[in-house]
Amino acid sequence: MHLVSLSRLVALVSVCVASAFPLSAASGDLDPVFITGIGAGLTPDSYPAFTSGTGATNAVTLQSDGKIIAGGNVSKFNNTGDLTALKRLLPTGALDTSFNSSGAGLAASSGQPEVNALLRIAGDKLYVGGTFSTYNGVNRSGLVRLNADGSLDTGFDASGLGGSVRYALALAEQADGKLLVGGGFSSVNSTARANLARLHADGSLDTDFAPSALAGSSFVGDIAILPNGQLIVAGGHNRAGGGSAPLLVRLNADGTQDTSLAPSFADDFGDIDELLVLPDGRILIGGDFSFAPSGAFYNFACLLPDGSLDTAFMANVGTGPDGWAGGEIALQPDGTILVGGIFKSWNDQPRASIARVNQDGTLDSSFAPVPYVNDNSYLTHFYSIAVQPDGKLVAGGWLDHVSNPAVETYNLTRFVNEFAPSSPGALRLLSTTAVTAENAGSITLQVSRFGGTSGAVSVQFSTSTGDANGTATAGSDYTTTTGSLSWAAGEGGF
């Protein structure tokens, strides 16, 4: 017998989007309020050209008051003022000049500073990771913590990253307040660590965490913390023949490797730059990689918890992105998935380096920002996405336009989201059909609340043989079950 049951899983982030500038904005269009506030955007030194730096935005996050933190290559705000790698914007898109108003900010001992990762924590404090040597004149190599106003938080006293190459790409905070940092480095606080380290909240190194599984790594690009305290770490490892090959490992809380995650990557060049663990335990990865034994090449894939390909999901993805999909992978409150990178189509449908897919792998046709040029150019890149409480989507990358060649939006933009928190939304099954063997035990069907979170909602469910064509018999072929699913006000997703 098998038990037919329904279960709810927890979801994370939200998003949809809006245009440039119709009378009524639709999903996939730019937000005219933000475009007006930010002007030309975060512009390179050689604006309007990119001949002297890109000014690209590599990371964005939101403070609790709706202000926007953007970090990346050095850029100017609307082609005015100083070149800086870290800025705060008001919700309107205007520059917030009160952020670190009396300090020099980030600086590098050689070249220009660059921000690759941002992590907001309690009290609107901010971890910043990247390539730099000082903040406000105080030594901080590649890693710093700031107070909510942008001043240096001296309570996090880490000398930082070391090595001939040293940069941070990924930051994650554990429930106990410890900080995980990944990137490219050979030491932290002058103690040997290969591209992944854990620090206490005061900036001192957690010497009990020294994962040997990272010994051959070339870099760590992303870190996911699982509900049970385990970690999934993505990046690259050094190939025997030179170059980098994909790295994806699961670590226990003490840093030892959980070898039950065993993806069958081919021994080929590539890496994994972004990952997202779905509520049901499946793992989405973005970057450049291929799988054995076929050698099939992918920029985006879904893996089962053991590392094997989710073939049903991949069949729905079809040809997927026609370029790199390692900029951002984020989960919306309704369970749909945002993917950013460098591509101009997804499953042969035009997309300006940002797409939304459903949890079964199908492309969401209601979110369709198209490239502003109709040729083989990859001119719009998206590296980071943050979703506001009102559903609007802040997206950063290397770009000067999105869909409309008449609208400048350098390196940071915002999309209007059709997600309406003031609506109660609707309930839907992730998949309308599900198949399992009779002796398989149980099957789980996921139900999502999407499109709004106003008020509490609930739904009743029960098992039955369905219409007259049903052949299963209750009690012998399946166990009868009934129940209800409930969402509180403000709660969306699974």
C-alpha cells in the first residue's frame, strides 16, 4: 500500500517585474519611479562607454527600512561624485549620502576595491566580502562588518583573507551567529584555510572548522546552510591536467564531508558559481559543468539530494539558458525560481539574462524581459537579485539597458512585481499529476500559495479513487487520508 498525503514546505523569496514606461506596468517591466530616482544608474568612469572599468554591481541587499545596499566594481552614482565600490540608495533609487558620510570607505593596496558579496544580519549590520585591504583606513583584507549607518563595526576584528590571491565570494550566517566565508584564499587571520572558513561573531577564526574536502579546491562560489546545520558548498577544484572542474560537496556542521552527496560530474573544465536548495531538498546549480557518462554540458541543473540529475525537471527545462546561469538563483514566496546570469534565451524563448521557472522546471511565460537588441549579443548581465517586501525586484549586474534601448539603466535596476501582497492570492498544486509504485510507501504533493498573502487561507484535502475510471481500492491499494493546509496572514509559498 502507499499513503497518499499532502505536505507543506517552507519557501523564501519573491519576485515578478515591470516596463519602461507603459501606462500600466506589467511583470517584466522596469519600475519608472526607480529609473527616475537613479538616473543613468551606477555608471563607469568612462560613461557612457565601458572603456575604463565596468562599474558592475555584483551584490545587492536590502535593509529593514527598505534602503538598498549595492556593491561591486567602482562606479559613480548617475555619473557624479566619487568612484566607490559600495553605496546605499533610498527606496526611490536616489543616493543616500548619509551612509558612511565621514569615512573613506573601501580601498585596495593595489588597483581598485571590489565588492562580491553582501550579507545583512540583525540590527541591519552588514558583512561585506570582496577584494580590498582597508575600510575607513583600518586594515580589513577582503572581509569587513559595518554598522547600519555604514561605519566600521570594530566588534568584528578580523584581519581577513590572505594568500597570493585573496577575495571573498560567498557569505552565510549560521543560527549561532558564526560567519561562513568562501572565495579564493589560502589563509584567514594568518591561519591556513583553503577557500572556506568559519569565524566567530567577534571575527576570530573558528579553529574547530577546517574541512579537508576543500583542500583541492580552486575557489568557493556559494554556500547554503541546511535546516539540520549541514552545509552545501559550491565552486571549483583543481584538475590534475590543469584548470578548474566543478565542486559540490555537503559538509557536516564540524566540517567533515557527507559523502552521500555524490554528483557525477565529468572530468572536464567548469565550475559551479551559484546554488539554491529547494524546500524539498533538491539542489539547483548554475555555472558551467557537464555530467558523466554522457558528457552533456549544462549551465543550469537540478539535482536530487544524492547528487543525481532530476531528469523530470531537466526534461521540462528543455534547452534552458543559452549561456551562463551562475549570477543568481533565488526562490520567490510563491515557489517560483528566479535565475540571473548571461543569456539571451531560455528554452528558445528570448530573455534578457533573467528568467523565472517553476519548480517542475517549466519556464514561467508571465515574466519575460526580452533583450533590447535582437542579435547574438549578450549585452545585459545580471549577477545579483534582492526582493523587496512589496514584491519589487532589485537586480544588479553589468548592463546599460534591459529591454528598451531608449531607457538607460546602468548596472542596477528595479522591476515591478505583479505579486500583490494585498491580495489573498491563490492555491495550486506544484504538479497536477504524480506517479508512484504501489509499494513505495508514501507520496508527497506540494501545495503553494502564490500571488498574494493578505489574510489567512486554508484548504481541505482528501484521497479518493477519482472518477469512474479509477481502479484503486481504499484500504488495499492506498490508505485514506484527509486534512487541511493553512497559511497565516503574510505567509506564502509551500
